[in-house]
Amino acid sequence: MKKRYLEIMDTTLRDGEQTSGVSFSATEKLTLAKLLLDELKVDRIEVASARVSEGELDAVKQITSWAKTQKCLNRIEVLTFVDGGVSLEWMKKAGAKVQNLLTKGSLNHLTHQLKKTPRQHFNAIEKVVKQAKQQRVETNVYLEDWSNGMRNSKEYVFEYLDFLATQPIKRVLLPDTLGVITYAETFDFLSEIIERYPKIHFDFHGHNDYDLGVANIMEAVKAGVNGLHLTVNGMGERAGNAPMASAIAVINDFLPEVKINVNEKSLFKVSKLVSAFTGISIPANKPIVGDSVFTQTAGIHADGDSKNNLYFSNLMPERFGRKRKYALGKMSGKANIQKNLQELGLTLNDEDLKKVTARIIELGDKKERVTKDDLPYIISDVLDTDYQQKVFVKSYVLTHAKGLQPSTTLSLEIKGKLYEENASGDGQYDAFMNALHKIYKSRKLELPQLVDYAVRIPPGSNSDALCETIITWESADGKEFVSRGLDSDQTVSAIKATEKMLNII
């Protein structure tokens, strides 16, 4: 079966810019325009609304100037208005050659916003289209509020389309402006229109107010539309537009009757850049582009992946230039940890793996976030215990108040016996050590001298879970030794390192 070609038009730079608080600079628009056309390889981009501002005019000038050198000026589109040719004059200054003319697709909008009859509206549109042709500007026509038009004034929509069929236009753009129709309505409305007007090129422009954007574009394609309008990260007014990444994955996997030109591997890169330019973060669970959508958390899933890829689907991360990850936390099993160890080139025996797993689960219970880069430090901390523990830091209270010296109350268990002391110091850890010295002095025991104290976080880690404290001690006979502690709190990691020292001596 011969596949039908489906155009993908990206409107991130126009409709996506209607996201609350978002405004691209001219440089950002040019950068994204190049990336969308050259790397993501969408067919067309809608870059601006005419007459908005001088900054918008400058941005479009830069884009069209670049597009001329690349011989792709016909892929750059601008939203225009039925305004007697004012928008066309703006386009002339901007160097653009394709207008997307905004008109009324529902009788409700026409009657109450424009206060015109259908014939008056059509006559005004005809004049603009004629002017555009004279200026060698290609015209596409938006039927604003088309979806409500089909619901409530279908006769008007068909009267309008009858008129457009007589005009020298290239495409008719059908928007679900308020994101209100269901996927069943999308299919029914578009099927009826496409059957009635088989020679007209129709685009569907979906919004996401009910989170039906992707479902609606699926049904639009099944109904036979020739093009789709999408935005990167689903940006747009209110709940946004149908999202580019999800839509492309759905088309490639579930709609074999069409072919598209979009490069899947660039979806993640473009998504990240748009997020950086707008300051709007991508939800971690956003399909295809979210940080955690290719991360297995449950240990049983990691185990299944090792056994014939039981938890893999067609959504392989490599398709989108990404990698599968295995989360480390309280849901982690040994399989998750082994997957991360393999990436680091490390191996552990079963006993040591159990110890490391238990430590990661403990951190997860404390709602700490552990990453692959933390693993060597956890291993070092957990396995640095070649002694029988006889000394336990049972409890402590660390206080720090403005104008007062930090103090610590410490409860220590030595060979089953509890000792408690309180002391102040120059800092919380100094106060802790002073309390510890009191306890050991009462038992007529000496503590080694602290000669070096270093704190570090795992290099490359973006974790908020861990810092490692490395303390070098010198015993009475002049020998030095090191103990390490690991925790999300710097003082606590130092205390853990000290507890290890107490057991070593």
C-alpha cells in the first residue's frame, strides 16, 4: 500500500509563544527556526503574528533572510489578519511569502466578535487573498473556532468551505481553538469535510485542554488530513497545543498509512533547547522527552530487562537519542544496582551487593535521591567495615543559634554501656568532638588526633543525596589512618566517619 505523505507544521514560535510568560528573542527564534527545519526536519514553521511588535518584525526578517539563502522561504509562515492589506504590508517588510490568514470558522465568533454576515466576511477575505496573489504571497486560511463551528453551525462551515474552494489558496487550516472536541468528533467532522472537499489540502490544529491533543491528531490522520500543527513540549495558550514528541512517536508506531519526514533523534535536543529558552521546565514524566520516562525504578523491571528485555516496548530511548537508566532508591533491587555497576565497570559479590542494596534503600526511605555517580562512594562507605562494631553513636542533638556557641548532647554506646555528655564548640562538629572527648576521658581513654578533614560530593553527580567526609587521624604512636562517612548532611557524614574511627581503634 502506498503511504500518504503527512506534512508536519511546527507553530512553537507563533502559537507556542502564547504560553503565559514566554517571549522568544529574535536570536532565539532564528536559532530554533534553523533547528526545526534543518535538524528536526519539520515541513513548515509558523514563526510569528503580523503587526505584533518591532521585535517580532526583526525576528522574522532574520529568519526569512536565512531561509532565502537555504532556498526554503516557502516553509516560513506568518499569521495574518483580514485587515485590508495591513498584514500583507508587514509581511512585505519582513520578507515573508506565506500567510496563514486568520478568519472566523464559527457563526458564533463571526456574529458576536466581527458583527458581520457570512457574505460580508467572505468578501473581505476575497480581497485579502487577491492582494496576496498580486504580491506573490501564498495564502493558507485558518478557520478560527472551527470545532465549535462544526458542533453548532455546520451549515455556516460548509458555506464557508464552498466559498474557499473557489479561491486561489493552498491550504485550509482547521483548529480546535479551545481544545474542546473529542477524538470521535475529530474523526467524524474531518471525515465529512474531506469526503465533501477531496481536492482541498486540510491541516488539523489541535489544542490540549482536555489532554486529548494526541488522541485527536491520531483521529485526524485516520480521517485523512494532509497536515498537522504541533508545538515543542506542547507549548501554547492555556493547556497548550498537541505536543510534537508524543505525536511523532504515535504517528510512527500506530499510523502506518502515512509517512513523515521528522527526525525522531532530534526531538529531545529541540525539547531541551526550547525549555532553556523559555525557562519552562519539562515535567520529568512527560512522554518521550521527560527526564524519567526511560528510567526503570522497580527492581523487578530491571531484572526483567536482563531476562529477554521483558519490560521493553517500541519506545526505545535510542530512537530519540537517549539512554535507558535504572533508578537507585528504596524501590531498587539488586538488578537495578547491577545495571548501574555494569555501566561503571564495577562488580560486587552477592554479600557486598546485599549491603550496598540495603544502604541505597535506607537512603531512599529518607527521600534522598541517589545517582549512578554516587555508587562508588556508597560502596566505599558500606564495605569499609572490616571490624566488629562495638561503639555506636546512639543519639545526638546538635544546636546552632545566633549569638550562642553551637552545642551537642551526645549519647554513645560502648560495649553495651551508654554514656551521655554535653559540650559546646566553635561549630556543631567541634561541639560533637568535645562531648566525645569528655566521654573517653571519663573512661581514661585517649582519642586519636584529627589531622585532616575533607568534604566532597561525587564528581558528575547531580544528586542531592550524598556528600562524603574523609577524616585523617593520627594515633598516639604516630600512625595515620583514614575513616569515611557518607550522608546527605555534611555534619552527619562527619559523625559517621568518626563512629568508624571509634570502632577501628
